[in-house]
Amino acid sequence: MFATRYVAPPMLGWKDIPVEILHPCEFYYELLKEGKIKIARKIKEPVTLQDPCNFVRRAGGAEKLRYLVNATCENFIEMYPNREHNFCCLAGGGVVAFGPPWKGVRMEGGRIKAEQLKETGAKILVTPCHNCYTGMSHIIEHYNLGMKAKFMDEIITETMEIPEELKA
């Protein structure tokens, strides 16, 4: 979303991009609000949410994310701080792709994020961002937090109603 919505237009000499660009969570939000997908069951384990920089800070998607999490999960526990003030996942901008020795430095710096996660008591960390997913998975594993990272896409597909005509 970031590259397509914010980086590409000026690189192509456009003031605005000529097509609507939606983050997947914006699309899921619209589908749920319009009743085009329905939730059949909710995740029962406690969940928390990592607010991705580009979708939350730049695109203002914090409340849409919370709508999705509340629609699909029974026990949503906010991290504090949250929304545009949430602590970084330590993976953004592709830094997560750097291997040793940078991963060790990220994990050392991840102590505060690990404490923030642990305080929620959640068993599932939801994020819609691939960098956040990878970075948070590293922190969860490194600090043995006993939780699992899941993409918002996974949560939607695990909880949505599958119409009979689409079932195999």
C-alpha cells in the first residue's frame, strides 16, 4: 500500500494516482460493513494488535483495524500505548531483512516491545503488515512470550462464514 499509494505517484510524475488503492484491511472493513462477508465464529483466545506505521500513522486505519479485530475476536486487549503511539515492531522499512548482526541488535532493542506484549496476556498478536508480522514473530520467539503472530487475513479467513455453494 505505501509504495503504491504514496511513493509511485510522484515517481511517475502524477499528482494523484488514477485508481483507488485500498489496503487489504480497508477492503475487509468495507466487505464486513456492507455484509458481503459474515463472521460465523469468533476467535476465543485473547488477542492484541500491532498498529503498523504506514496503515495507522500515514493512512489513518487504526479504527478500521479495531473494527475488524472486534468483529472477529471475543477478547481484544489493547497494548498501551496504541494506535499512532504504539511502539515500533523494529522491522519496518525492510530492516527485518537484515541478518546478523542486525537481528541481534533488533532483539536487544525489542525488550521494551516484548514487555508491552507480555503485559497484555494475549495468546495471539494480530497484524496486517508483513514487516510487523516478521519482526514481532522474532520478538515473540526471542523472548519466549507464549503467543503467536497472525495476519489479519488469517483471522478473517478463520472466522468468516463460507457460503454452502463455495464449500468443497
